[in-house]
Amino acid sequence: MNEKTLIKGKIHYVGVNDRRKHLFEGMWPLPYGVSYNSYLIDDDIVALVDTVDACYFETFLHKIRSIIGNRPIQYLIINHMEPDHSGSISLIRQYYPDIVIVGNRQTFGMIEGYYGAAGERYEVKDGDFLSLGHHCLRFYLTPMVHWPETMMTLDETDGVLFSGDAFGCFGTLDGGFLDTRINTEHYWDEMVRYYANIVGKYGNPVQKALAKLQGKPITTVCSTHGPVWTEHIARVHDIYDCLSRYEAAEGVVIAYGSMYGHTEQMAEALAAELSYQGIRNIVMHDVSKSHPSYILRDIFKYRGLLVGSPTYCNQIYPEVDSLLDKILLREVKNRYLGIFGSFTWAGAAVKRMGEFAERSKFELVGDPVEMKQAMREADYQHCEQLAQAMAARLKKDRNRE
């Protein structure tokens, strides 16, 4: 049993899988479920790194005891206080009443707020050190990745980084937890979707955290969600680095609302012309069908964005308006934007989406296209011109690269 849970040195995986939850944070779909990862260091001094959602505590405790038996846990290291990782703190303390909780000043304020008095504590500052015997731990504060109390713990003995939510992704761990023992293919898009929806607003803090890790001999990354990364560390790092700098690949996301199909016809015309102009990455989302988490994922992946909306009660179509708010909330940068829309008796959506363009500071490409009632030849031509302008802007970057 212990060999199956072993990561490296004396470090074991004791996390759990949640295959029942439909929505993460009550918002984001979980088609592959999600894991809550916790790690046990079975050293001269035993330490537990993060916990799991309280509803899985019985399974969690069984995993811990299968490794250390009746030995006590001296330290509980809390890298992140969201309840899916800290929810078992009170229960752990019932079984290990002498446990010392390790965290920073912000951590202990949240523990008291969520769970009452923390008991014995060991407060750490950036760069502080803790020896467990064989394993030697260094703590790095990484505030706003993506809560103010977040930190990372680096085992300097074996180069194992306990990274909190950073480098995490959606998806349960089916059978194994090491990336060398599982098919990782579906995790890559889920990593981008996780970043875009959970961490996306905090690009600058992520960059600061990556800078702190620069040059550190990291051999293993133990996040609180998703696989334990060993052979794919460079790829995981590059994904987080690019996303936090708001870099993106050549391509266009076409996100639109359509009540009776006319705005959708505009979207189809745009897509056809983009393809004709040599743009291969074209992703289309009907906002009434695609969950916004997938649209946001693709907006983080591609530079071009074409947004279409019919006028609805003199406003932007509600689902489009909601998407635009979510984009602004994440402070996405460095995107090219085109606008199109339709109306029956009084146009308003295109004008109001122009206000989004100003607030987002995206580069507006081409002339906005506004159609009255149904598509005519002139409307097709205007859509083609907008698509041509977007393709030309993307190709300009391609030539520069």
C-alpha cells in the first residue's frame, strides 16, 4: 500500500477524488470530476500538507493511518485556505489534538474565521525554513494566487514543490496520481479552463510567484488539484507562464447570442471568411448553449475575439452581456476584438458592446457590423470585411513572429 502512495523520498499522496460534484464553486462544470490533493511526509517528524473537503474525511483519515499507523502528526501545513483544502482542519485536530498548524499571518486569521481557534500554531514568513529530519521545507508566500493567504512549500531535499492551487486543473485522478502512470491528455484543456475561470484575474501575482521559483531545483510539483507533475513540469510551467502574461495563439473565438438564427448567420459568415483567409483555429460558441467557462477558456487560448448580439429590450442579449462582464472581471489583456449584431426596430447591442471595447482596452479591429432584421447581400459583405480585418491583424503578428 505504501509503495502505491509514494511520490518521492518519504512523501505520500493521500488525496481523494470527487466524482459527484457537478459544479466547482457552484459555477464551473466538472465533466471529469475533481481531485482534492493532500500529501503526507512520513519523516522523523510527520507533517501533513493541506487537507481535503470535509465530506471525504473518513477516506482521508484511512489513507493517512494506512501509512503512519498510530504515530502522531506533528505539523499540518496549510498552503491555501479554501474549504475544499482546509475543510478537514477541525476533524484532523480531533484525531491529532497536539498537531501544530503551519501557516502565515493571513492563514491564521482565516482559520479562526472559518473554524474557530487554531490551537498551537507555527507562523512562517517568506523564506522561512522547517526541518522534519530527512526533508527540509522552505516556505514562499505567494499572495493572490489566488487568495491573499496562499503560499507554496518547497521540499529542498528532493525538490518537491507543494504549490497550492497553482499548476492545478480540473479532473479526478483515475487509478494513479503521478503523471507517469496516467493518460494526461484531457488535463491540458482542463488546466487552461481551470486557470481562466479560477486564477485568470491574477496574472501579475502568478508572474511574481513564478519569479520566486526561478532557478529552484524542482523535480516534482504537487498541486491541490490534478496530477502530481514529474515528467511534464516544463509544459505545466509554460502554460501558467503564458496564461498569466495573457499570451495567446493565433485563432479566433466567435461568441454570439441568437434568438431566431439571424445573428448566428452573421457568425457563420464570419467563420467562413476567416477560414478562407487562412485562419485555422476558429472556435464558435452559442452563448445559450456553451457554458461560459469553456468560452473563457478559449478566450485565454486565442488572440482574436468576435462578439455578436441581437438587441434585447434595448440592451445586449443577456447571456452575451454576462460573458462580457466575466471577461472584464478577469482583466484579460492583449486581445483583438470585432463586434457584430442585429436588431428588428431599434439597434442598441452594437453600440453597448462598443462600450465594452473601451472598458476592456482590447484592440478594436475592423468596422462593427449591425444588421437590421435579416441578412442581405450587403450584410454578408460587411461580415466578410470584418473577418478579413481580423485575419489581417492576426497575420501581421504571424509575420512578425
